[in-house]
Amino acid sequence: MLCRLLEIPRSVYYFYKNKPLTATEIRNNKLKKKISTIFFTNKQRYGATKIHQVLLKEGISVSLKHVQKLMKQLNLRSIVVKKYRPQRSNKPIISKENLLNQDFSTETICEKWAADITYIPTKKNGWCYLSSIMDLHTKKIISYTFSKRMTVDCVIQTLNKAKIHYHIPEGMILHTDLGSQYTAREVEQWLKTNKIRHSYSRKGTPYDNAGIESFHASLKKEEVYTTSYSDFEEANRALFSYIEGFYNRNRIHSSIHYLTPQEFEELAKEKSFSPVRLFIKTFRQFWLKGFFYWLFAWIVSVIMIFDCFFFIRFSYGKWLIPLFVLLACLSVSFSINCWYFQVRNPASKPNQVLRIAFYYTLKKWYVSLLDFLLLTSLFLFFFVKPQWCILLGPSIVFGLIYFNNRKLMRTMDL
């Protein structure tokens, strides 16, 4: 009846009705399921950008635009709230030294901390208060205290918790606002005893303490505003679950290269290792995968070197030697870049490792050339002057390890 009304053959109707899904549609359906799982596993807190990064970490190659398109089709949107608008106060401004001065850059952990107190509403106990401290290097909440009263003891308790778990270097900066809890004599004495410099935000300028303010904003829009707590105990359990279970260990941050604060802290601690120790640690972790990449590279290099010695005897063969040297250089660099990419993306598939390594081998050709020159000099010393190899060989080997692992740590931007 419908076909007669629309004047189309019945075969056309059944063709489109029973038409099998294309490969693209099948892949999109799988991606939609994966995106939905990530979205709801993280309690609707992740937007397209973070979901895209999670997919890449799991070895799924997809563009950000495609993730945005699929999320729009699924009608998925992350939880959002209105931006905080600071209000200026007419009260006299208390002058305190601002050591931080909105310079949030750091070199290592326990260099700059930021602390603040925020309000958490409950039905039975009314307003409760969360005092927390963030390490500005890792964005990790290293200590927090949840209390029914906003007192100086609450702040000192939070500081003592941080002191138990972290070594406080002399001259470290703690940045806070001008709240009465942080300007109290007891807090100033505690900081002086532990040789910590106290930095204060300007009056009515929360941007001076943007790190911890950003955490509290995320806490409110991703947890507090999505539910209501009946009493203090329920709120305390929910905050523990969010901070320790999600924020520190599962929530990725764009400012630390889409790693979790816990992951970035572990990488920052590894930076204190010597490059040789970092090489041994990563080699143990990836030796089985990396063995095949290194084996391929060294076989190609050895073949190219023997070809050089073979063709050098012929007049026409001398023109091929630069090509063999280039291929050997590229193969060594290719294997090293494969290892770099494995270290930074452990969940990546072999084809992705090979593709990215090949790209960086051609892009960073000067690094490949330096690696090859150092290795060539090592082999030449071994064959021409063995005594030189005994003296200089260890230095060249450690130089290679140091050079390449320093490059690795710079690419991680620790």
C-alpha cells in the first residue's frame, strides 16, 4: 500500500529495509557504546575533549571532531555551571605579601602549595566546610579535612596531614586567601616552624589562587551540585569518594597532558632518578615489546654496515655508501622512537607505535643523526683502537642513555 502510494517498487523498499550496515556505521556504533560507557562511568563529568583523550590512551584512533559529532547524536553533555564572578568589597584592604603573584609554574613537587576552604551544604547539619591543599605541580589534592566548623584547628589539621605524607623543603610557598583562618597567629607560627613562606591573594581577587579555586569549582559542578547530602557523614563519604577515588586517581587534566594527578606525581618522582636508572626501569617494563623493534633496527643497521664494506671495493659502489649510512641511521632512530612512544602510551597498539615512530624519525632527523654518530664512533673504537673503546666506550654508552632519556623527560614536560 505504501509503495503504491509513493509510486516506488517493492524491491526498493525491501532493499533499504534489509540493507546491511556499512563498515563506517558498525565502527560508529562501537564508538558510541564506548563513549557512553566512558561518559557514565565518570558520572557525566567528562566532555568531548577528555573522552577523546581516554579513547586515544586505549589505542582507539579517532578525531576530536568525530567524538563531538557522536556525542551530539547521543545527546550527551558534561555537567556545567555558571562561571564564578568575583565581587569587589568596599572594606579596607589588608596588605599582605603576594609571593606567588599568579605564577603557577613549577619545576618539581612540593615547591608551591595552594590552600582554601569551601562550603558544603547538608540537610541535617547545615553548612559544613572542606579545607584542602593542592600541589600546584601535580594538581593533586595532597591533604583535606572536612569539618562542621570553619576554625583554625581545621586548617592546622589539614597542614599536619600534608606534612605526614610529604617532605616539606625549606622555603616552600603556601598560597592562601586573606581569610581569618589563614591569617591566624597559630597558622603563621606553624608555617614559621616548618620554614614555609606564606603568600596571600589580593583582596577580592580569587584568580591569585586559581589552582585551588578551580578544584573547588570542579568539585561543586561535578559532585556537590548533582546531589544533596542528608547529613555530615554522608557528605564526608561522598567527598572521600570524589577526591581519592576520582579526582586524584582517575580524572585526567589538560594542564598536565591529560594524565591523572597521581600519574603525574609518579612521573615527577621519577624525574629525580638519574637517566640511567630511568632507562633500566623502562627497559624492564617494555623489554618484550621493544625487543622486536630493536631487533629489526639492529638487523637493518648491521646489513647496511656490511653493505658499505662490500660495495666500497667497487667504483660504482661508493655512490651507494651514503644511502646505506642514511638507512642505518634512520633504523636506529626508528627503534628509539618506538621505545619513546611505548613509554608515553603503554596501551597503544603496535601499528600506532610504528606509525608515530616513523613520523618522528623523519621529523627529528638531527636527533637520529647524533645517535648514529655516537654509535658509529663506539663501533669504530672497538675495531680500530680496542684500548680506546675500553676507555671511552662506557662514556659513550652512558652518553647515549643520558641524551635520549633527557629528551624523553623533556617530551613528558615534567
